Amino acid sequence: MTFSLIIFILIFLIAVNYFQLVTFASLIVGPKIKTNTIIDKWIINTIKYKTGLVLKNIKIFHDKRPYAMMGGIYPFPILIISEKMRKLFNKDEMEWVVLHETGHHLLWHNLEAIIIEGVTISLGVKLIHLLQLNIFSSGLLSIFFSILAVQIIRYGIEYQADKFSILRVSDPEGVITAQAKLKKYYKDSLFNSEKSLLRILFHWNISPGLRIKMAKMRYSS
């Protein structure tokens, strides 16, 4: 039973948090990603003007992949932007990115994600005890619960952050052009295609197509 629980929890945490785990593991395993802290007045002022959130600085990950994330929990946000994204995106595209990440913070999404994963794991552990599942069955249950958690996070958290940001960007065209750039740089990823089963089941972010549809709705509002 102990091994069944371990297998369930490991598969769940890896499947649900794959991108975050890979990104932070790269800081300590293999060629390390260098980081530094900067003060980007344009980003800081944009976030303050559009949302009211005051950031003192920004953490830069010197990575060749374009991405951004908001670490920390209210009231201590940590905005992380990869060097590649900062160089690749123009101001309209970057505005969408930083407002999306700010939305995560202001809407308490990091805490929500922890609660969602915690509740899902607890339910899985109870089922394993109740049904006396073996390792194989626990693994299958973990995959099912992982998919369930990702879908809740995608539409309960990521969709809300995109809605928050797209409603506030100065030019929705930046959201649209950003999607093309992201698809280009992640073209070899198993999660890149909008029709990929892995993306549909295990990727937190909503599809570029849906983001573009949301951005175009701004033109008619």
C-alpha cells in the first residue's frame, strides 16, 4: 500500500507540474541557467498603471526558451521572465505576458493551484485506501486524477489569467502575434500542436487559437 501511494503521488506531481519542474530543475542540474535581478521601469510602470500592483524588480532567467511565470504568494510576488522572451517579444506582446502573470498573482492563482492539487491528491489517497489498489491500479488512477487537475487548472486558473490580461492590454494585436512566436519556438514540443492529445490532456495553458479568439473579441467590444 505504501508503494501504491508513492507511485500515485509521484506520477501526479510530475504529470501536473511538468513544465515548472523541468524549468527549475535546469537551475541546478546540468548546465545551470544563470539568473539576475533587474529593474525594468517600463514593465514595472505598466503593471502598476494597468493593475495597481507594485513590483520592485524582475527576475531574469538566462534561458533560450521564451517563457514567464509569477512565483511567490500574495503579498510577495516574484515575476520571472526568460531572457529569450524579453528579447523576442515587442512591447505589445510583452504587455500581454506581464499582465497575464500579474493576473495570476492578484487572483491568488498560485494558492488556488496548491489547493486544487492538494484536494485531488487527498481524494486519490482515500480511494487507494478504500479500494486497496495495487501499484498498477494506483498509477492509472494517478493519470486520471492528473488529467482532472490539469483541466480544472486550465479553465479555472489559466483561462482567467488570459481573460484578465486580454481585457487590459493596450493593443490586442500583441496577443495574436505573440502566439505565432510561441508556436515557432516550441514547434518541436510534444505539447505544441493544438490537436496534440498530450497538450489537450496535460498542458495548463489554453490553446493559442482560443487566446486569439479572445483577443479578436476585444475589437468588437
